Amino acid sequence: MNRKLGTIGVIALLLMAMTSIASAETLTLELTTKDPVTWEATDSGAVTLTYNSAGATFDYSVVGTVPSSNTQYALIYYADKPDRFVSWGGDNPGAVIGTGMSDGSGNINFAGSKELNINLPHPNDANFDTTETDYCYVDEYENCYGAKLWLVPTSALTNEDSLPLVSWAPTEYLFETDLIRYTYRALATNNVMATGNIQVGVCPVGVVGLSINENNLNFGAILPGETGTDVITVTASANGYDPRICNNYEDAPETVDVGIALSDWSYSTYIMSSEVTSVDGLPATLEVDQLYDVTFDVTPPIGTIAGAYTQTITISAIY
């Protein structure tokens, strides 16, 4: 079969990356013992909680001192019910986030990640807004509403591992000094918008095609610095050439040589470098009518802002 080497065109795939890429912050919160009568802070214990404001998991560390030595403590999300002084326990829905053991001097240091699958605060939480309580007014907190995080002995938990609390020993607890907010990052779907055929320049009757079999990509919950990966399938096709126009090129090509290039990802005026985006699985030569799985990777850099990103993928074919 006669084959002619030359670039015959390009095909552009518009990839709309609908994954929300948020810049999560690392924040700190002080938890401290309090006088259960005045609710003023005491010096019996205090820890620093470090946590992320958004992510697929709630990542945290706890460092400080607690009232009881050689005791296992739990970091909990305590979600109030509307009548919080009568109906208490923190399971509205609340969550046990992680546990750690204090040493013989009352020092405690532990860290972990918890997939909460909810935002903090949860909409059921009476502290979801200021309808029940305005904490800027009551406790002079910086955040008027949000989630309460406490550190309590696991002996206060149901079966020592779940909410609600089954006992009330407030002098042993470390309470929030402000309310927090955390956004759970769920998965998002991304769409391939369009494909088309490659027209042969010297023989316009002949057509080589590259098509996408699936029309969705899902990079999952991506945070800056993390990598999202998904696969689409590409098919190459070709038809015959009219011998009356293209002498000696009667036969359809059996293979199509391809090259691929990636543009920068862009959102509004924000550009995310193509250096953090890669594609793999598309060989230099495609057999006609064969399926090829193509893997797309995206790793947004630290500082990437949220938005719907667009990228153009250019495929060049040679026959």
C-alpha cells in the first residue's frame, strides 16, 4: 500500500474540568478546660488543634496537655440540638474524629485523617447559623456560628468509641475557644465536549478520524498538590481515497501516525501550567478501528483557585 507522510490536520478536544479545585487553608484552634459555672478558661489543660479548612479528609493534629494523665482522649465534633441544655450528647449528627493517649505528665500529641463525608457544621447542627445562638454575642467568638470541636476522655463516649456522650464531667473536657467551618470535598464529573474528523489536505475526499468513545472524565476530589487521573478511549478510523483525484492512493491507510500536545489549563484569567498536566497511552501509530485507552492526569499546584477549567488537547495525524 502506498502511504504518504505529511501532516493532515488537527483535532481539538475541549476538556471542561468541572472539579472544584479549592485552596484549602491550614488553621489552628485552641481547646481549653473551662469553669462549668462561669465558662471562663482555666489552666487545667490546653491543646492546639491544627486542621485543614477543606478536603476529602479532615486532617488534624492535637498537641498540648490534658487534665488526666495516662488517659485516652477523643477529638469529637459536638453537634448541638435546638434545646441543647435538655437534649444533649452531641450526636446531631456529630462525629468522633480521632483518639490519642496522654502520658504520665498529662501531655498529649496525636494526629490523623478522618473522612467525615459532611461539612462542618452539619445543617442539622443548631449552630449551623445564628437562629439558636449567636456566639459572637454570647461568647465573643470570632465566628458567630459553626462547629464545636472538643477533646474528651473516651470513657465519656458510648462504648468508648461513638456519640452521644453518656456522662458529663466538664472539668475533664477541653472545649472550643471558637467555632470552625470545614468543607468536605465530594467527587465531581468532568466532560469531554467535542471531537471531529481530520480532513486530508491534498486529497479532500479522504478522511481520517479520531473519536472519543466515552464522554466523561472524573478526576475525583482534587486539592492543590494532589493528582487526579481518569481514562477515555480513542478510536482511529480512515476511509478510501478517490483514485480520480488522488492518483496511486486508492487504498485507505491501515495506520495513522499521531502526535499529541496539551495547552495550559485556564479558568477566567487564571492559568494553570500544562507542566502539571500529562497524558499517556496514545501510541505514535494507531491501528485503524482499534480502541486505545488514554490516561489523563491533572495535578493543580498549590494556590490554585476554584473554578471550571478548560484545556485544549491537539492531536496531529500523519498518513
